[in-house]
Amino acid sequence: MTDVLNGLRDVAGLEVSTEPDVLAAYGRDQGPVLEFIEPLAVVLPTTVDQVQDVMRWASSTGTAVVPRGAGTGVSGGAHATRNCIVLSLERMNRILDIRVEDELAVVEPGVINADLNAAVAPHGLMYAPDPASYRISTIGGNVATNAGGLRCAKYGVTRDSVLALDVVLADGTLIHTGHGTFKGVAGYDLTGLFTGSEGTLGIVVGITVRLRYLPREVCTVAAFFPDFQTAAAGVLAVGAARVQPAIMELLDSETMISLDSTQGSDLRARGGALLLIQTDGFAAETEAAMVRSVLTDLGGTVSTEDTEEAVRLVELRRHSRGDEVDDEFRVGEDVAVPRSKLVHYIAELEQMAKTHRVKLKVVAHAGDGNLHPTFWINTNEAPEGLDRLNAALDESVNVALAMGGTITGEHGVGQYKLRWLPLEQGAQVLEYQRRIKELFDPAGILNPGKAIA
Ligand SMILES: Cc1cc2nc3c(=O)[nH]c(=O)nc-3n(C[C@H](O)[C@H](O)[C@H](O)COP(=O)(O)OP(=O)(O)OC[C@H]3O[C@@H](n4cnc5c(N)ncnc54)[C@H](O)[C@@H]3O)c2cc1C
């Protein structure tokens, strides 16, 4: 294999590392690792030409390539696979253009989400998709996973903000998809296809994103309820009042206890569940008043938070995943259900945790019906406890699907959720996806064993 890597080292200016600590650090993301596989090498291109050369080398040698942004994915999409190289896009991190009047920006894939927002804010603009990992994840990774976030309740997911892409295909060919306009319906929507393809169809090397106006007014309402199900009912009550919040997040008591212990907050003392709502735009205060009224009627203890406290609460929500990385004993889920089923699904989750005697905490992008239940057991409960944990995970997925939901609302299938994909998608649909994969990547070298079954 050394000879093969020599060919890779011939790529002008490309950093190629085989240092053990680099291979260990880049060999996995933040998803559960079922079997750690060390990559052959980690390559860190800085130019599109280098990415093309790497892919030409990979296709001529038949070497698998795992693309990687910041490695914050939680489904194992960036885990190394056997005999692969990891292609990190982190050094391609320039913002190439900001076109204020067109409300768009052109970026390289390694730009950190928060850095783009900081760059466009002085122009009165924002890049709306804001995963809770926005300070550490890359736009390229966000595109590859079609990431969601807090503001998606109003502004949509990543795909809704991607106008055009530059993509290097498996054989090194560079293509451009999409357009520099908000509208455009010429041909099949390849931009939409590559967005969310988890690195299995091509390497995203350039992204044209749509920007939105940064709202001048923002109001944050915190509503504490005695129990989680009533807080979830608040989501529907706000919808029935025809208010469209920018952010609508739900935190259960276990999540608040965990935040209080790690962040020094006092959330649990204020109630048993928190519904955090942010309205924005010139009507923000009017909408917030409506939200307060509706949630008070529902029995909530409701307050409008001043700016400092509002920022703190939203930041706490972004931290709710905690610093722990998932493993076989602790798995964070990403199911979504139709919003009308939210209260019922939460009741089912609470029952599952009791039935299978596993611990549970839940945080939800409730405006989208997207839930992140985390199930866990203590390590000393293995091996029998692992069966209970997996039974709870399987049941949470099956119940979400039976309600018309999905196995993954925003994190992607990656490696970890592959076992559930055939439960959601029929044999014919899976077959068509395999054919699309074969068209772009006939030798199967792009992120094998991920995203499609
Ligand atoms: C604390 C925390 C909070 C999070 N909150 C959210 C959230 O609110 N919403 C959400 O959706 N996710 C969330 N995530 C998950 C994760 O941050 C997102 O999936 C994010 O989009 C991954 O970006 P990344 O740069 O880290 O990509 P990586 O993890 O490096 O890669 C993700 C996938 O994209 C592929 N990929 C990466 N870059 C490219 C590229 N340029 N071309 C082709 N394929 C590529 C990889 O192969 C992999 O399959 C969170 C994670 C953490 C740790």
C-alpha cells in the first residue's frame, strides 16, 4: 500500500499525513463507533485542483475516500471505512464572495457556519440554517448532511438555502450545478440531490448560498410547564394562533437537570419542561404577545426574556447535547414525526424508557416535529442492558415511522442508522437510489457503506 500512497504524495502541494495521532483523530466523527477503522492516510487539500487530483488517484487505484468537514456529524457518516483515505475539506475555508444586493454568498466547503454569519452580519444579512453545532461545523458538512437547526422552524433546512454547488465527482470531473438566482427550474435538481447525499455522490468544493435579512427585532419567550407533554401541546397551540416563530425548542426535565449541572443554570427550578420560542421581524413583539397569551392559557409560567437572558437561554439550548460523544451505551436519536403527533410520541417515548428500563432525555426542534431523544444505560449494565437499550432505540424508530415520521430529520443516515433505512424506504426506492449512486460513482469509492442501503 506504501507504493499507492506515493502516488498520492505526488499531488503538488497536498498535505498527506499518516501520523498515528492524525489517523486516530480523523478516523471518526461524533457518532457511535461500532468498530474503529484507521484510515490509510488523511489528506488536507487547499485547492479544487488538488481535490480533483486526489479523486483521479483514488479512482485509478480503487481507493475509498471518506470526505470530512469538521467531524461533528453524529451518525458515523465521516467514520473511516476499510482501506480508505480521509479527505478533509477544513483548509478550503475562504469566503469567496458576498453579493449583498443578490442576497447570496459563495464559499468554500470548509468555512465554519458561524464565520459566514459573522461575515455577512455587517451587511444586515444572515445565513439562516444554524445547527446547534454552528460554531464548529462546516458549511460543506452542513450541505452534505442537509443540516437543520434552530431557525429552521421559519427559514427551512440547509437545502432551502443552497442555490448552486461545485462538485468533484469520483473520477475527478468538476461540475457546477444550480444558479445564482433564488428561482430556477431548468433540468433535474442536481443541487438538491447532492445536498444531503452525505459524501456518497461527490465532493462538494464550492457552495453558493442564499442569505436572508437579519431581523432588526427579536423577542424570546420562555414558557415553563409542569410536564413535558403539556409543553409539547404548546407547540400546536402557537400554530393554531397562526404565529410562525423563528425558533421553537422543547427541553425536558432531564435535559434541564443536565444543563444545570454542566452550565450552572437554574432551569429545573423553574419548571418540569421548557418551551423556548423566538419571534423575529418587525412584528416580533406582536407575535410574542400572542405566544405569551396562548401559553399562559395552557398553564405555562411565561416570561419575555430580556436580551442577555434570551441569548443565554438559546445558548443553553445549543449546549443541550452536552459534551459527551455517543457510544454503544449512549445513543442520541434524530427521529421526526408530524407535528400533530408530537404530544402522543413524547408520551410513547416516556413509556418506552420505563418498559426497557433505560434512561432518557429529550430535546426537540419542536417547530419541525424533530426530536432528539437520547437513551442510555450505565456501562456496568452490559451486556444485558445493551439489549434493552437497542430495543428502546428500535421501538422509538418504529413508533415514529408508524406515525408517518422518519428515522432521521437532520443528522443523516451515516453508518449508524443504515439498519433502519429499509424500514422507512421500500425496496424499489432503495434500488433507484443504488442506481443513482452507480451513475455518479460506478466503482463505489465515495464514502462506501454510508447513507444508502
Ligand atoms: C453539539 C452538536 C450539536 C449539533 N446540532 C445539530 C443540529 O442542530 N442540526 C443538525 O442538523 N446537526 C447537528 N449536529 C450534527 C452535525 O454538526 C451536522 O451533521 C453537521 O452538518 C456536520 O458538519 P461537519 O462539518 O462536522 O461535517 P462532518 O461530520 O465532517 O461530515 C458529515 C457528513 O458529510 C460528509 N461531508 C463533509 N464535508 C463534505 C464535503 N465537502 N463534500 C461531500 N461530503 C462531505 C461526510 O462524509 C459525512 O458523511 C450537531 C452535532 C453536535 C456535535
